[in-house]
Amino acid sequence: MIRNLNFRRPLNICFLITAIVFTLVCTAVLALQWQDAKSTYQRQNLRYVQNLSTYTAKYLSGYESMLDETIKQLAANTQGKIRDGENLRHWLFERFNAMPDARSLIYASSDGRFIRLPNVDLDDETTRQADPRNKIWFTVAMRDDFDSAHYTSSRDIFDNGSRTLTISKSLVDNDDGEKIGVLAVRLNRASTADILNAAVPPLPGQKWIMDGEGQQIASDRGAISPAVLAEVSVKLHKSSPFFSLPETGKWYFTSAIGDTSWYLVHEVRDSDLTSHVFDRSDNVLYCLLFGLLALFICWWMVRIALNALYIRIANGIRNGAIEQKAAEEMLYEEIHNTSVQQENIKNEALTDGLTELKNRRAFDNDLEFMQHADDLCLAMIDIDNFKSINDTYGHATGDMVLKTVSDIGLRLRGLDNITLYRYGGEEIAVLFQNVSQEDARVYLERWRETCDQRRFREANLHVTFSAGLTAKGTMSIEEALALADKRLYEAKRNGKNRIINTSAESH
């Protein structure tokens, strides 16, 4: 008997099950939020890499355009014949000065002669090593039958053997179409590194440019491990633009640079990504800990309260202090609470949860009671360009706009015989009882003008609505509703942000 009256065991079981369920739910939410935050950071970083590669492509394209313009002017100045000499050197030097990030400008003829700006004195041995016909930027341009620009990375003996970026293009004789040389501009690698640091990435890490063969072109910090370059080059041609290498513990985000064969790569440590994701997800973990603490406190308080209640009951039975009317009072309170709950449920069933207007079901019910009313006006309202608002600012902003328009209508009505309904989507229906059509129009105009003048914190967000208004008169409810709807669409066709209550009248 004593064991049957013991409340501690079922109380402990109840709270234990609650704690387990709460923990499982929070764990599931944490897992979902973790994955969502991780995907968000990955998408943001990939978008950053794509934007940076586009910016780099425009930077390189600018020098390609300057190279094309120089070749055109060079061909025009020599009447189709490329000639060496001091005049040509001085002319090229003027073009070179217009290229701020150019390390050198080289004109090389097909017979091995060349002009390099700025000029460097070479001995015989160095001159033989500098033969442009042995350089990759020269050979790829001479082999190309389409006269397109070529992007290469090679070492230049004029720059102490350092690797530089080169844009080269062949020169063609205008008379016979024969290739007679190559014009190339070699870019300063420091400027290219500055481009890689042009914007702050969502995730910290190292950035570099490489070709599809795994050769490093440029980097914002220094040389990249050849093993890493080889691993990344294998993944470059896969379908996913970002991937992880477990052996390095890092993520790699890649994007092709324009029409070149180069790729921009952003290396991010997995620990940095995890740290950022945790910062976005730690609120769920703290909620779990706080919830478990609150549950424990509730369990302890309920345990103390039940223990005190059992003592009071025992003392009441012992002292005969339990009154008969207590049961009647409890029954009355239960009936009253049930009635209130039913009324609340009824109101909730007829009220739109977002706008707090009456819903479509309430509208249909009220129309049933007003079938034979003659002093009734109906209006159909539709928010203008609502789909565009949702597409531009998001559905949360769209909900805010719909609620704001509804709140303005409720605030301005000032009469119990004007009832607003959310008819569906962004449409609002209005019923006017014992209100003239002119007074109804005045109310709608005030509502429309207030919405038109309302300013939102979202940039360029302007909210208006169109409406059709009709008096029921001797028409049936269905005919009046159809006429109001027709006038609404007439207002839409006539430019929106207006109210039409006759076929010829508009705002």
C-alpha cells in the first residue's frame, strides 16, 4: 500500500523521460543547424572565391586589352612591317609606362632578336640564355593559329630567375599574314598577390593561383607544397568546386579565372571552419544545458511541492479539515475553464494567425448571414507587386508587409461595422454594414494613402494596394463579390495603387 502511494518513482520516471526527449530533440536541432551553418559558410566562401576570380580575370583582361591595343598601334605605325631600332624602343617605352603593374615589356622577332623594357645590359652568355625562341611564352604564341593571348608562368633571367606572370600574343605581318614575332608583358607578382588580398574572405586561409597541371602561378603568402598542388590539381576537374583533403585537414575552394587555364584556390583549415560553425550553433547547445538545468529545478520544486501537498492532505484527513464545497468549486472551475477554452478554440479557428484578421472561413460564414442585407458594401483588396516583394526581400519581409497593411486597416476603421478578412494570400476582403459606398471609399482611400506613405527600413521597399468596391444593393452576395473582384483587377490593369468603385471611375 505504501509503495502504491509513493509519488517519487513516477515523478522521477516522468522527468527522466522528458529530459531524454528534450536532449534528443536538441541534439537533432543542433545537428541540423550545424549542417546548415556549415553549408552556409561553404557557399559564402565559394561565392567569395568566384568573385575574386572574376576580379582577377578582369585585371588580367585589362592588360590583355592594352597588349592588343599596343599590337594594333605597332602594326599601324610601321605600315605592316615590324622594324627594330631606337624609334621602336622609344615608342614601346611609352606604352610600357602606361602599364602600372608591368614588370617588363618584351618585343621578340621570329629570328631571335628582342627589345626588353626596361633595358638590361647582357653579356654574350646571358644573351644566348635570353633567346626568346626558347621561352614558353614565345613558343605558345607562335604556334597559335588564332592569334589569341596566352597566359604563362616562367622564370626570367632578367629578374634573377624569379617566376613571373606573362601575357603574350603573336605579331602578324599585315601584308602576307606571316607571324613575325611576339609581344609580351610580364606582370609584377607582388601586384598579383595584392589582388588575392583585395577582399576579406568569410573564412581565413591561404589563396593562390595555379594552372591545371599543378604549377603554382602566384600566392598571397609564399610557396605552396608541391604535394598539395598535385592533390588539388587532381580535384580541379571534378564536379564539386570545393572539397576537403583528409590528409591535410583542410578545405579547398576553387574557381576558374576567366578564359585562362588558371584556377584560383582558397585553402581553409577544417578547424577554422568548425570554429565558425560552432559560433553559429552554440546557442542550441546552451539552450540544451539551460533547459536541462531548468528541468532539474522544476523536478526538485515539484518534488518539494508534492511532498508538502501530501503532508497537508494527511493533516486534513487527520484533523477533518476537508470541506465538501471544495469539490463543487473545483467542478465549477473546470466547467468555466472548459467553456473559455472552447471559445478560444472557436476564435482561433476563425482568425488568421499572421494578420489577426478574420479568415476565409469566417468570411464565408458571415456572408451566409448577410444574404438578404441591402445596406452592405464589399471591397476586395490586393497588395501590389507582392510576389516581387517576396522574391526580392524574402518571405519574412512579405509576411511583415502583409501584417503591416492589415494593422493599418484595423487601426483606421474605427467602427465595429467594418470587418476585415484575410481572403487568401495577399488579398483582403472588407464588409461594410450600414455604411454608404462613399464613406466606404473614404475609408479605403485613407488606408491606401497611409500605406503609400509608409516607409520601411528595407531599401527601396514601397508598398501599395489596389481595391475594387461595390454596394450589394439588390444583387446577390455572389454577384456583388464577383463585381468587386472584377473592379479590383480593373484597378490592377489601370496602373495599380488605386480604388475603383464604378467601371469608369478610378483614383
